[in-house]
Amino acid sequence: MSNINLIDSFQEFKDFKNIDRPTMMSVLEDVFRSMIRKKYGNDENCDVIVNTDNGDLEIWRTRVVMEDGFSEDDDLEIELAEAKKLDADLEVGDEYIEQITLESFGRRAILAARQTLVSKILELEKDEIFKKYKDRVGEIVTGEVYQVWKKETLVLDDEGNELLLPKSEQIPADYFKKGDSVKAVVSKVDMLNSNPKIIISRTAPEFLQRLFELEVPEIFDGLITIKKIVREPGERAKVAVESYDDRIDPVGACVGMKGSRIHGIVRELKNENIDVINYTNNLQLYIQRALSPAKITSIKLDDEKKTAAVYLKPDQVSLAIGRGGHNIKLAGKLTGYEIDVYREADEQDEDVDIEEFSDEIDSWILDEFKRIGLDTAKSVLALTVGELVKRTDLEEETVKEVLSILQAEFE
């Protein structure tokens, strides 16, 4: 044949998804030059012409015509008698140019070239995937669950590239099955044994940040900045936001009308409780906002030790700590201060819920006091023994014992 059509001869290579045509043709040229060197010793006197538009490739070999008996290298030179057979007009010193056909390399060489080509293009493709995702770290990707294992889930992107979602990067309530659509952020990209390993995450703070950018145009446009995000994935998150436009309420913009904007984010995060707070340089106010929804009475800061003693009314303590301690833990991470919670020290207002005495007083006795509206220690102490016996079904001895325990709390 007069030329080598690569698209016909190497059909499978035209569909490689991550490699552009010029790069692929360059690889093809390198492979054929390697074939030339194996057959003729070198490729210096050969021109490999690649047409990137239609996939055609031509190989032309040039040899200098020498006097008979004076040729020292048949790969670079051709004797006059042989040259005359090919072109009668050739003289000593002329250049004889011939086209090399694919068939002249032989079947074995062509199969070897094909194998080399597959290997090189796969290697190039892996490099392209690695570069592509290395530049996408911190971005959201959406893929389809392909396989679920005990410790990780395999996800395929829209081009069929493999993404790994480890169990440690999944929200505790996440449950996936094959074919499910999954949204996550690109967390880490490594090259492992020449294969790109792309780790995605649903627990990273960046995932929550990107979700806010998608849902809140003011954040995407830079009018509102997310200063910091801390999370206990699937449980609670705190997001500190700041507005560069006095006319925009950053918290209101993030939450949306009747929670319309934040609702989609909460649903994506499996009902994770999200507190959006207004960032401020006033540290006391910042800590107060970070402990929301608890209402704080006073704060004492130790800037050297980075600690904050927070005083609250008794009914606010459990709110400040939060279920499982998540609220106070996240507030500490958000502000950078270790927060200790104390009941308010003012004796006039100090009171204790009677449930706090459940380790000393039987629950059925406490229930009897609560039945008549006495749910704090001071409300019980405000009545006499006789009144308490009359209003409850408790024995006088029991009432006296309870009053003794409650009184000890305030001594």
C-alpha cells in the first residue's frame, strides 16, 4: 500500500477519551520510528509524516547513491547498479528516496507495535486522568455507584473514570447500592503503581462549602465569604459567614426564605444539623454565637491558654453542650478556644433542675414532685414539710430526706 492509514490499521485508538489527536499521533510516530530503528538500525534518514486530520502516516527513507563496491552501510547508502534498477536516471551522489509500506515490517513487528501503542496510550491516558483530577481537588463531582465493598465504594464519573469513596469519608447515615447517583468532593489524588487513585469525600468541610456555593449565589459571587466550617458529619455543622455588603444579611442569605436554600444541603448531608452564624472579630460575641442556640450570661477569656469559661443559667447548660457534646465541641473548633461551661454563679438566680438529683433520689419520688409542678430544687425548698406531704403521696420521712439532699446543694 502507498501509505499507512492509522485509523484503519489501529481502529481502537481513535476513541481514547482523555487524549487529544495531536498527542496520539505523536505517540504513533514514536512507535513507528522505533520499528524503523529495529529494522534498519537507525531512523536518521527516514521521514515520518503524520496527518493529524485524517490519520494518514507516510514513511520515506533516503539513501545516498555510491559507486559500486564503495557502500559501507546499506541502511544509509545504495550502490549505483542497484539504484539504476530502481531509477535509471540516478547518478553517484544523488539521493534515492523510497516509501516504506506497513507490510515490509512483517506481521510480528506490526503486532509488537500494536502492543507498544496500547501500552503507551494507556499510560498517557492515566497521566491525563491524574492531571485532570489533581487540578480538581476541592471540587464537587457527581458519579454513579458501580460497586460497594465493606471499606469503600467504587464510583464512576461520566467518563467512566474510577473514583474511590472510603467508608471513613462517608456520612454515617449514607447507604449506597449499585446505580445510585452520589455527590462528593475530590479530596486526594495520588499515583499508585502508575495508576491514578482518586479519593472523594462526603465528610470534608470543603464538601459543605461547595454545597453552599451551589445553593447560595451570594457566596458564589463573593458577596458573602465562608470564614470557617467545622463538622461532625451526619450530626452537626457550624458555618461562620461574613458579608462584604452591609445590605446583605449573610445568615439570612445562606438559610433562605423559610429555609429554602439550606434545606437542600441538609437533605444531601442526611439531616445534618447546620448552624450558620455571623462571623465577628469580637471574640466574646463570636463564642456566644458559636454556642447557639444556648443563651450565655457571661464569658471569661484566657487568651494565653486559649480557654473560655462560659457561664449560663441551668436550663441553658444542656443546650450549650448539645447532644453527645457536639455543640460545645464544634464551638471550640470554630473559635479556636477550649470552652468550659459553668452554671451561673449568682445565688439569687441559681437553681437546679430536680432531674440533676436522679443519682441520689429515686425517679418515682422526683416524678411525684413534678406532678404538682415542682421541677426545680428551689421550688421544692420553698414549701414546708407539711405542705409537701399534703400535696404529694409521700411519707414525711421521705420528704425530709429529699429536702436535706436539696439543701446540701446550696450550702
